[in-house]
Amino acid sequence: MLCEVCDTLGPQSRVRQRAVPLDFSFNALADRRFVFFDHALLEAVKVGQPATHEFFRLLALCHTVMSEEKSEGELYYKAQSPDEGALVTAARCFGFVFRSRTPHTITLQEMGRPATYQLLSILDFNNIRKRMSVIVRNPEGRIRLYCKGADTLLFERLHPCNQDLMNITTDHLNEYAGDGLRTLLLAYKDLEESEYEAWSERLQRASKAVDCREERLAAVYEEIEQDMMLLGATAIEDKLQEGVPETIAILTLANIKIWVLTGDKQETAVNIGYSCKMLTDDMTEVFFVTGRTVHEVREELRKAREKMMDSTRTLGNGFPYQQEKLDPPKGSSVLEAIPGEYALVINGHSLAHALEADMELEFLETACACKAVICCRVTPLQKAQVVELVKKYKRAVTLAIGDGANDVSMIKTAHIGVGISGQEGIQAVLASDYTFSQFKSLQRLLLVHGRWSYLRMCKFLCYFFYKNFAFTMVHFWFGFFCGFSAQTVYDQYFITLYNIVYTSLPVLAMGIFDQDVPEQRSLEYPKLYEPGQLNLLFNKREFFICIAQGIYTSVVLFFVSYGVFADDVTQLADYQSFAVTVATSLVIVVSVQIALDTGYWTAINHFFIWGSVAMYFAIMFAMHSDGLFNIFPNQFTFVGNAQNTLAQPAVWFTILLSTVVCIVPVVTFRFLKLDLKPQLSDTVRYTQLVRKKQKPQGRRLRIVGRTGSRRTGYAFSHQEGFGELITSGKNMRLSSLALSSFTGRSSASWIDTLRKKRGTESPAAQQVSAGVSPQGAEASQVSGGVPLAAPETGATGPAGGASAPGPASITEECAVKE
């Protein structure tokens, strides 16, 4: 592999990656897991190239990482963001070791020599600034500002004399972004004592302001972060988790629209889209919306819609056809039905205009017509606004999945929130409805468990309405014969126990265990998910069918029994015998009905269904027994009635006749429907039965290997930084070792708490663009002669870095629209 190296004062050169890793034995504090192959970079550090030293010095100073030295020479870094940990570890291995910090100092070991910097101020990161700066006083007494952040913002704040280096760095950034790497720009600025003192006074006034404190602080930060000198850039690679492209492809086949909302550069986001196979070369066209004004954005969206509509005006054979002018809602449906596959890529500046009230419908109409939508350089607020827009105007269920604090607002806004547990912390996990560690688990959550849950709930509701209408409407028919005197058909105990004992457990078992097809077939046929999207299993039509079936059952149960008793066939004409016959018929009919509705039988289903029938007879015989009559003579007055009634063959014939008349039409209808108009689930079940008959096989145990891969976040954590906490000193303590060696040793209680909750202590590593592979390579590249790699060993990365499998995190934040 090749590694790009750019001298800050000279042209770009190409250095071939050597097979022999670098020897960091000269540095006793180097991380032994760190593997790097660019010998030229190490030589530049050893000979004392000023730009290279300043570059690594910035990485060792400008961060909020906490260092813990459990024993002499054993350093453990705990970073707010995985990217920060990776960059600080790289600086450590190249000789600029971050040893410790106090609220007012940062101690380094630079090429074996200790150096203590006075920490004057931390200009913290937030979602709007997208950069972080520190102001330090070096051992020589000079004051310098070090800054790292998004390239789009730092380029605007550089001194004009950096133009040549900016051009070189821009080329490198474009190259890195095209490879799917996340970039970060580094710069510095020398400050005069008087300049810093004046600025510090303004900072103190802004920090003590009662109102608009954040805005005033941002304005003061902006003053000092001007006319900086460019040092270089880093690029961190995020490899996809295992199974991300396959998961997205399967979800797309299930007619689930996937929108990616990310803070990465446009080039990086597009590369991620191709890696995830959201974007393909077979697509008809990919639209890029990059306008910076309202007019430009509106015009680009209009041109995109026109190009898509052009495909509907010409048929495949080349003959045009006329299309009527439709109103916006109908036009939207026409756009979504157009042939061809389109994708939309829009950046944060354009999205801010597209989400305005007068343009949001145009944006939504255009986006919904595309197969894939990628929103790049977006803020957490914009992520939530996009999800809210879909919820507002589309009859769709939204699902948001993310892994960091920057995704919390999006996760909370969506109907369903999914958090990925990883190195970004547990904020997304705490705010979510579901959580897992791998993006590929999403397909099982939706296509297997989600679909089964919908199926079970629909069956539960249909059966619930059916059995209660069959039970209740018998009273209505009986009212015509009792003069509507409020006399009930059943005895009071049956009415009480019907929904509590006789029919509750069978429907509960069906709602928990029922399946129409096995999980393997659910993943093999993603189209099985569509009935839930189209609301086919429970709607007004299905509701009225259940009601009609319940009313029909009540008619049969009452009038068949009434006809038999009216003709004196049973030689029984008393009210209680009639009640026992109707009640017994009802329990048996609804039990047979739920047996027909059950698609997946378990021992629990058998026990609950037939056990409920047995429980009914046991309770009925007990209530009509001599024992209860002797104990409660006023409550159980019909002694022996059940035994006498069920001893008559005509009663059993009545029960059998009622059951057959109620069930046969249902069986006939389902058989004809299965034969004439089968659903996909019916076809899948039939195919499975045929396979079993043709190739009888034993059960196969599927061994699922758990990998340690996770997903990572951005170059910064997208939440407010911990600069104020560090400078306050509330999270620090000095050990005896630190006091004796003049090295502050710190322990961050807030990080320890997070680590304990997660149960892991991962090395400083960062991987993935839309996921993570279990053996991904983490790499960092630097414009300005500084390619970096993360401190792990294993497979090599494209930038000369390498890393071993470890608990790296990351999910590409996306909103999934069902």
C-alpha cells in the first residue's frame, strides 16, 4: 500500500509502505500495540523537523483526554471521543507523550525530556463551533493557541499567507474524504502577552454574564481564533461493521426507506453511501444539493424533480404520453412511483434552507421520490428536524438509530429509537427504546421480531373482538325471549370467569409465541414485512370481519340450542340446562377457533388451550356439586344440573352441531383463500413443507459468533466538551508518585463510571464510516508530513496504519422510515 506524505514546505511525495513496522524502542512510553510503517515520518521526528514536532505537540496538548498512570511507565488514556484517544496515542508513540494534567498545567514528555505547559484557557467544543482550542504558555514563556476542528470552519480563520499550504492540504483532504476518511484540520497562533491579557478580561466578563452567556462566550472565542497558521490535517478511517451493506440491502428489499444523517463531509458521506451499497453505479442519477441560498436550493430541488418526471413522460419504447397536471399531494405520489433509482445528497447549509416552512414540502417530496437520501454536515438539531418532517407529512413509522450524544435528539424524535452501544458512550443507549452493539442486528429487530410482534398483536386483537362479540351478543338474542328484562343467559360465575380463566391464557400464548414463518424465512423473504407497512392484518375491514364472525357465532350458539330445547328433544326445558349447553358450546367453539388461528404450536399453546377447556368443565362440575351446596347453600342452588345436562346425548349433539356450523365456514373460507389467493407467507410455508418432504434433514444448530467490533463516533463527541470540568479541577487528584516526579496524575470519575457501566475498557481506537469490521484497520493521515495510525496491531490500513480487533464502536447515524 502507499502512504501519502506532504512536506509543509515542499511538494508532495509518495512513500511506499514497507513491510517492516517501525521500531519505537527509543520511546519507553510508546504503546506496544501501535504499529506504523512510514519510516520517513519517524526520521522527520528524530531529526527535529520543526513542523512535525509542532504537529505532534498540538495533538498532545489540544484535547480533553485524562491520563492515568497505574504504575511507572504504564499510561492509560480515557478520552471523551475515540478520535481524541487515537490521536493522543499516536503523538505518544512518536515521542510526544501526554503524561498528566492539572487544572492549570499539562505535562508532556517530548522526545524523552519533560515539559510542563501552563494551561491558560480551554475553548471548548460544541456542535456549532465544531472546533476546540487550548491556549498554553510553553516552558520558554511564549503564549500559543492550538486549534483543531472541521476544515470548512478552520479554513475561514487562517492567515492569508497560508494560501499555498491550504491548496496542498485541500487536495489531501479531498483525497482522504474520497476514501471515506473523516478529516480534521490543525492550526496554531502565537499570542502577545498584552493581547492575551486583554482577551482574557473579555472572557471573564462573558463567562460571568447572567444572560446570553453561551452566545457571549462564542463571540469571545471567535475573536481569538483568527489569523491562525496551518499545521496540517488528520484523517481517521471508520471501517464498516460486518454485515452493514447486507443489512441495508435487505431492509431496502423490505420497502424500508433509509436516510443517512451524518456530520461528515460530503465526499466522506458519499463514499460511505457506496460502501454501504446505498449508492450504486446502476442508479439512474445522484442529485447533489449544495446551494448556499434559498433561491439556489429551491432551484436545485426543482431541477431534480423535473429530471425524475422526465422519466415518466417517456415510456420504455420511446413513445411519449400526456400526463395531467396534478396538485402537490397527488404529484408527490406520482414522483414516488416513477421508474428508475435516484439518490439525493444534501449538505448542512442547504438543508437549513430546505427545512424552512415554505420549502420543506418540496424537499420532502423530492427526497421521498429517491431510493437513498444522504444528509451530510448536519447538526443534531437538523437530524431531529428531518425526522420530525417525515412524521409530520408522511403516514409512516420512523426509526432512528445512532450511537452518540449527537443522536439523542433524533432518537427521541422518532417513533422508535435504537441506540448502538460503543465507545461514544451510553447517551444514545439511555435515550433509546432498543439497544444492541451491531448495526446488522437491525434486520432481526425489524424483519423478525418486529414482524412477529405485529402479527401477534393483530391476531390477538382480532380474536379478542371475536370471542367477546360471540359471548356478548347471545344476551342480545336472549333479550327477545325474556322481554328485555336484563336476565342473563349464563350464570354469574361463568360471566366472571369467561375472560379471566376460560379464554385469557390461550390468547396470551398466541400473543407471545405465534409465528407464521421461521426466522430464517423472514430474513430470506424481506417482502414478508410489507403487510405491516400496508396495515393489511388489522384495519377497518378486518375489524368488521371479526365483528361479523362473532355475531354469526352468537346466532348459531343461541338459536341452535334454543331450537333443540324448544322441540323438547333433550327432555330438558329448564333455564339452567339451557345456560350450561350454550356456555359449553361457546367455550369449545372459541377454543377451536384459536386453535385454527395459531400458526406455531408449542407445548405451552397445547396446555393453555386444552387446559382452559378442562378448567371450564372442572369448575362447572365443582359449582354444581353437593360439596359447594353444603357449604354455600344460598349461592350454589343448582345441584347436579351440569351432570344431568351433559348426560343427555342430545346436548352433546347440540354442542357438536353448533361447533361444526360455526367452524366449517371459517375453514372453507380459509381453504379457498389459500388456494385461490395465497399470501406470500402462505407460499413460504408451503415451500418449506415441500422442502421438508423432499429432503428430510435433522435440525441444524446455528452457531452465532460474537465479535468484539463496535462503532465509533466523530472526530469530536457531538456534545459539550469537558474543558470547564478540567479547568475547575473537580475531577482530578494528585498522587504521591505525581508529586514526587512533578507529574500530575489524574483520574476522571465521570469516565470511570461510564466504563464500569459498559463493562469494558477499550483501547484508544476509532474505526468505521457506517459500521465496523471485527478486524478493521484504524488509520490516520496527516497533510504536512504526518500520517498517523491508531495504537493497535493487526491488519494494515490504507494510510499506513494498522489495528487489531478490539471494542471499537460506531454506527452511521440514520433515520429509517418504514
